[in-house]
Amino acid sequence: MDNLIQDLQKTIEALETLSDQPATAGEQIDELLDQLFQQKIDLVATTLNVASPPYQQAALAMKQAAGQAARAVKEPAQLAEATGAVAEAITKLAKLLDSVIPGH
């Protein structure tokens, strides 16, 4: 679970950097950050089966999101791809959390 949380934190840090830059700041990034912060809180409070398919899918999606977000920090033209990857990771993480916290 450490890798998932590390990638989640990397994604948050990259989005915070993007949010602080006038060229890339926007409501969409702020909304993604809000969702990621809440999911991080939920993840830390949950025991997960790291071998489960929902966990593996969420971990892979978050790793990709972290990479895309870091790329967008260096190349703002990549912002649309990064926000798409982050939104996808949020969806996969929500499915993971729903599988361990019914009614999440």
C-alpha cells in the first residue's frame, strides 16, 4: 500500500505546483486536489488487500497519474492529459475504496 500512497502524494504535490502557476491554475485542478486529499484520508484509515484486482488497478492508475502530473509541471501543454489521468486514477481509487468501505 505504500507505493499507492506515495504515488498519491506525488500526484497531490504536482497538482499543487500546477495550481500555484497562473498558466495552469484552475477550478478543475482544485477539484481534483480535493478528491485526492479525501481519498488519501480514506486510504490511510483502511486496511487493503494489495493483491486484489481493484487495488492493482488503482495502484497502476495512480502511478500513471503521478507521472503525467509531474510531466505537466515541466510541460504545461500536457495539462489536459495529466488531468485526464488523475481523474481516471480517482475513479479507480473510488472503486477500490467502495470495495472495502460499503457505501463509501
